Amino acid sequence: MGALDLLWHWLGLFALAIDFGVLAAVGAKLLWRRRYAAQTWPRLLLAACGSAAAVMLAGLLVFERDGRMATYLSMALGVALTLAWLGRHGSR
């Protein structure tokens, strides 16, 4: 496997995590404007995408394969908890 193939594999693995993190951050910022008013877009995006990617990688290590529903459920819970924590404690 060449370097370009490896890059495409990693991008394919984390594409869903990045997409989900972006959608969750945009949704949170638009639906709860007052709660996330102190949060900047880059901070929300980095937190949501980072937590989704971390859970995706943990699911790959635990289940030894990609695409398990338990990983996707954990990713949704992880991003929700991260954004909830930022909405409550992020302005400190």
C-alpha cells in the first residue's frame, strides 16, 4: 500500500466523524444561539469533530473493524456530551 492509498483509507475512516461533527456543531449553534453565543465556530467544530474522531478510533480498536452500530451510537453520545459540556461550561 502506497502513501496515497493510506491517506485515502484514513480520510475514508474519519469522513463520517468529520461530517457528523460539523452537522452537530452547526445544529447546536443554530438551535441554541444564546447558549452557544460565547463559543466560536472553530472551537465548536474542533470539539465536535475531535470527539467524533476519537470515538471512531476507539470503536475501531475495541471492535477491530469499522462500521459497527455501537460505534456510531457511541459517537453520537460522545458528540452530544461534548457539546452539552461546552454549552454549560465552555464560557469560563
